[in-house]
Amino acid sequence: MVCLIKPPVKKNTIPIDLKLHNDIRAVERARFAHQVAEKRRLIKQYKMERERQQKLEEQEEIKRLRKELIPKAQLMPYFDRPFVPRRSEKQPTVPREPKFCIPRHKTIRCCRMSCNDMSGPSQLQHLPSSVEKTEALYKNRGLQ
């Protein structure tokens, strides 16, 4: 008889744990979402703390202002030595006539006439003074 030798039996294969990119990405995204939520919570907490501090400061300011606004008695002035104003030692100011003329460098160039264009005094226009204007008004109204 022929004896057949049994081939060696293989062990059962153990499946390798698969690591899909979706799973890795989901874990990273969850970690990121947790960080964002934590950051928002800290910002919200900081804002609430700042508002609370500001509210306290405003209340302190209101208390201080109310305390300052309480009317207090003024000291009575001394009437035993009455106030006599003294004459100033400064010299009085000397009045001056205002300068109404416009400097030549500030005049408009298109309206300025050159010296060659003026042939005589007939070219110059005589501008009436304020006294002449009022006299003309009185003459027109017959009030002179």
C-alpha cells in the first residue's frame, strides 16, 4: 500500500485591518471640528468677560459721576475787603484800517491787464467806496 502523505495544513489567514483614507480623513476632520468649537467657545467666553468688565466700569463711572453731581455748599466770600478793580497797565490797541486789496500774485491772470494794454486812465475803472455807495443810495431814495 501506498501511503499518501498529507500535505501540511496551512494556518487560517488573518485579515489585515484596512485603513481607508476616508476613515483617516474623518478622524482628522473630527479633531479639527473639535478645535474650532473650542476656539469659538473661548472667543465667546472672552467676549462675555469683556462685556462684564465694561459693564462694571460703566457702573463705577456712573457712581462716581453721581457722587460728583451732589451739590455742595460754597464757601462764603470775604466782604471785609471789597474788590476794587485796578486799571490795566497795558497800552490800548491802535485801530488800523483793514487791507481790502488783493496782492498782485493772488489775482486771476485772465482778468489782469498788462501795462502795455492800458492806454490811459480811461481804461481804469473807478470803484466807489462805501461812503460813495451810501450817498448814492440816499440820493436814489430822496433822503438826503
